[in-house]
Amino acid sequence: MPTSFKKKELEQKKEKKRKDKQQRKEERKADGSRSFDDMIAYVDEYGAITNTPPDPYKKTKVDLYSIEVSTPKMDEITVFNGRVEYFNPEKGYGFIKKLSGVEKYFFHVSNAQANIAEGKMVTFELERGERGMNAVNVSITK
């Protein structure tokens, strides 16, 4: 059964791609300047990328058990200043914007004073919640 014109065209394209790929591979092999050693990069003790390997005599011994993987516990509670950006009294939640930055934190009315309203200046603490940091112990400042 004879092959159709379309099928012949596709076979010719595939063969051309194979030949082009083989030619590029041979050109890369012929160009000896790109060896694996030329592609290696090192990071020095200051964090800069360099092409010279580190001095093996400058290595410092690190005690495996001195490395802390988790966030250290805070010994003291940090109190932040902010302003109530949004508050919905019907649903009982709102958002506080920290004065020293652009971060906004969610708070629930159960963690705030009864007379809280939009625009009031407050102090608050942060606590990790399900969706990020939440403001707790919210109190109005004078």
C-alpha cells in the first residue's frame, strides 16, 4: 500500500529534525571549551559566586547538634502598635494595620475589647493562626 503525501512529508520532517539534532551534538563535542569543569561554580565564605574551589584547610568544624532547624521560641512577648483598618461588628472580625509596616493582621472580636471600631489606635500581639499571623490581645490606646 503506497504512503500518502502527508505521511511522506511528516517522515521527512522527522528525519530532518534527527539530522539537525545529531549535527548540533557533534558541534558541541567539537567545541572543547565547554567542559564540565568550566561550568562548575563555587560559593565562598561571604556568599559570593566564584570559579575557584574553596581552600580545604579553611574548613571549620561545625557541631551537628548546635544547628537549630526550627524557629527559636520567643522568650518575651512583643507588643505592636497599629490602627484598625476594617471592622465588621455584625460578623465580629476585622483587620489591623501595623504602624511600622504595611502588614495587615486579622483579628476576631473575642480577642479584642468591646468598644473597638474602625480608625482606633490599638496595641496587639501576634499569634500563628491557620491562615497566617493573627492579632490577639487587642487593646485600644489613648
